[in-house]
Amino acid sequence: MTEDVLSESGALGVPAVVIHGGAGEFGRVSSPDQLARLEEDLSDALETAWEVLGAGGSAIDCVIEAVACMEASGNFNCGRGAVATSQGTVETDAAVMDGMSGSFGAICAATWPESPVRAARAVLALGGPAEGPILLAGAGADRFCERAGLAPRVAASLCGEGVAPISRSGTVGAVAVDREGHLATATSTGGRLGKLPGRVGDSPIAGAGTWADDRSVAVSATGEGESFLVAGFAHRVDWRVTEGASLAVALGDALGSVRSRGGHGGAIVLARDGCFAVAFDTFAMARGWRSKSGSTIRPLRPDNDGRPGARV
Ligand code: ASP
């Protein structure tokens, strides 16, 4: 099913952070209570991110903390709330990229880490792409996380709270620009509900779901990852901005390429001057942004008020 592309853009100034909690076609929110929880989680993530930026912290620390906060909530399809594969297992993907150095780190199809984004950061610290690997998968990623001393994931069934994400399409991401004008991005997901074990989407792939370069933009995407992968989504956004397109036009073009390959979803993009854009073609995309002038949180489309039964 196809919705029109909803596009939002503006100038936040520097520093600034923009987050998303996933784009989806279906049942993100089924009650006012769930909507309130989603808004609270987005607000917590924005405030956590802002604490880092407000204290003069780096963009990369900011995006890690924002995403780790949403991973810990259990209400998104990532970290603690990650959805199951067709075998009932959980396999997570996450990536982080530093726009200043071009360093990238990611894990995919990993079962070990409680915080996949922190695992991605540990991979980034190996020095890639110049010095080391940038992407670790499956059993190798798990071994790496264990040896790095990263906390293991507690299975939802062991949490005692019946953890289930509000949305099975609740991938999360953050893009930030710090006081020095450096960009960073991070994305974390459980992938698609019922996916084949070993399936990997766009989120942990540089230039597909996750990308940051101080010379252009920081991007984090969400949606049907196969189409974002084939479209080279985030590289397309970068390329169009480098050619002179506005952020909103670049996002719209790249999303068009995803749609032409049968996929739907959305993304957030931020430039060094604090200008940002958000676009999505799904019924809902949880999103928010924070700058010196305050925060904005928008879980749904403007034409969708989130009443139970509303098309979200
Ligand atoms: N893009 C993610 C994936 O395909 C899923 C999502 O964003 O909902 O793994």
C-alpha cells in the first residue's frame, strides 16, 4: 500500500539532534496509552541526546546515547524489544558512523549484545575502514561482543515483563551535529518480523541505511530494508545533496528510488549547519528533534491522531 510522501524540514542550528523510532504501515499504536509511552520514549531519547550535546559532547557520543536509550526501552524493534525471526530467535543489526573521520562500525545477525549500537561502536573502535573490519556478522560478532565485555542481551521471556515492542517496524536511529559542526549517525534494528535467520537489512550497511560525512550529511533510514539496500539509499541522499539538491529534495529522490524497487519507509537527514529533513511514505513514522530552541516529537502523520483503530 502506498501513502504520499510526508516531508518535514527546517533549520535547527548547531548543535542539534534528530531521532526516529521507525516507519511502518501497520499497527504502531493501538491505544492512547501506547501513544503516550511512545512519546515518552522519544522524549527520553531526545533529552539523553541533548545532555551530551549540551555539555559540549561529540555528535558520535550523542547518537550512541540516543539509540542506546531506545534499545533499552523495549518499546521499539531493537535491542531489548527486537522482534523474532521465523525460528523464534532474535538477531540484531546496528551501525554507527562518524562524519568527521569517516570511521564506521557495525554488527549484523548478532544475538549477544544487550545494546547492539554499543557493539557497533566497539567495532568502529577497531579503526575501520583504514585499519580494521567495519562489519562483524553472526557468531563472529557474538564472540567479539563477549570478548569485548559487552553486556549480554536478556531474552524478553526472562525479563518477566512480557516485553514486546509497540511496533514491529520500530527500528530506531539518530543523526546529530555537535558544537564543532561534526556529524554522526547511528541505526539499530531487530530487522523484519519473521525474517529468515541470517537475513540482514539496510541498517548496518554503510551508504544504505546508515551514513555520515562532514562534507555532506548524516542519514538514518527505516523501512523495507531490501529495497533500501538495492537503492543504495543513503549514498543517493549524499550524492544528491553534493550535487546541490536541498535535503528535502534529496530525501524525496532517494525515497523515490526505494519505491521504484517496491519498498516503503522513511529517513532522517541532518547537515552541518543544523538544517534537517524527514520524509516517509508509510502511515506512521515516530520522529523528533531537539535544539537550543526546544524539542518536537511527532509519532504519527499529521492527519492521523492515533485514536484506537486509527490507521497507523
Ligand atoms: N530497515 C530495517 C530492516 O530492513 C527494518 C525497519 O526499518 O523497519 O532491517
